[in-house]
Amino acid sequence: TKKINLVILTTILFVLLAFFAIPAMKVGIWQVLSSVIPHVIIIFLAILFRKFSDSIRLEQEKQSLILQNTTSELALLKMQLSPHFLFNTLNNIDYLVGNDTEKASGSISKLGAILRYMIYDAKAEKISLSKELKHIEDYIELVRLRTSDKNYLNYKVSGQASHLKIAPMLFLPLIENAYKYSSTKEGENIIDIDIEITGNNLHFVISNEYDSTVISD
């Protein structure tokens, strides 16, 4: 592009010089220059405008690519939610049906809410953070069905979330992976989740105990 612009500019200047060379010999060089200079200024401004418009277009294309990449990353993150979560949860609910019908009923309700969330709400670009936190809490309760210790997973939220919006299903895959790759499915304080909301900022921290010598798929 730079070479093409340089060739065009050189050609235009050459044509102008050739066009005004003959009049310059008749009426004087200064009179001709006074006529040529406005044309040169117009051409220079046109080139500047073209470069400016090109830079704006390139920036818009860059931002569009960044947005597309972010959208793809969010979609991939949502797809990472393991189907084993559903199977394991149903197995746990099946066990509760014969031992604790009230808890089984509540678990079915939470599972239904999570599935509706995955199918419908997750299609939205953003949802309220308070709604997202509610789904996280339901999800955590279903995860706890798969553990034998009440304090296996610790969950804490601080701050006000009512005024914020967030892309849906950002955190559920992280919680599922924290459980999936934990070194043990029993014990206390194996998984810690801390969500801190300060103004318009959200700080999400999740940690788990894991065996670094074991590589899982």
C-alpha cells in the first residue's frame, strides 16, 4: 500500500510539474507556483484523510476480531461443562429418593434450574450477576451431593451484585473442573471459592487440592 501511494504521489507531482513547466517559462515561476501550491496542499490533505480513514477502518476490524475471538472463547468455556456432572447428579438424586425424599425433591428443582439456565439463559450476551450467583449456588449444592463431607467445598461472596451484569456460565466450568481434578473426593476444605465484588469490579478466586504427579484427560 505504501509503494502504491508513493507511485501515485510521484506521478501526480510529475504531471503537475510537466503541466505547469511551459506556463512557467512564459509568465514566471512564482506566478505558476502560486497556482500550483493550493493543488499540492489539497492533494496532501487528501492523502492524510485517506491514511486517517484507513487507520480507523483497521482499528474497527481489529476490535471486531477481538470481539469474535472473545465470543469464541466464551462459547468454548461453556462447552467444557462435563456431561458427567449431569449423570453423577442424577445418580445421587436417585440415591436420595430412597433415603431423603425432601432433599431429593430440592435437588431435582436445582438441577432443573441449572438445565434451564444452560439451555436458555446462557444464550444471552449478558445476565445479571445476582442471577449468575444464584445459579452458582444451586450448582455448588449439586456438587456437594457428590461429596461425603459438608465442608468439602467452601463458598464465600462479599459485596453487592444487584447492579452488575456478566457473561453467563463463566464460572460453572471452573467449579466443575476444580472438583473433577481434585486429588480426593473426601475431606474438608478441598475446594475454596471466593467472590469479591467491589464497585464495578469482580474478583473470582477458586483453588483445589490436587496431585501434580497425576495427569488427567
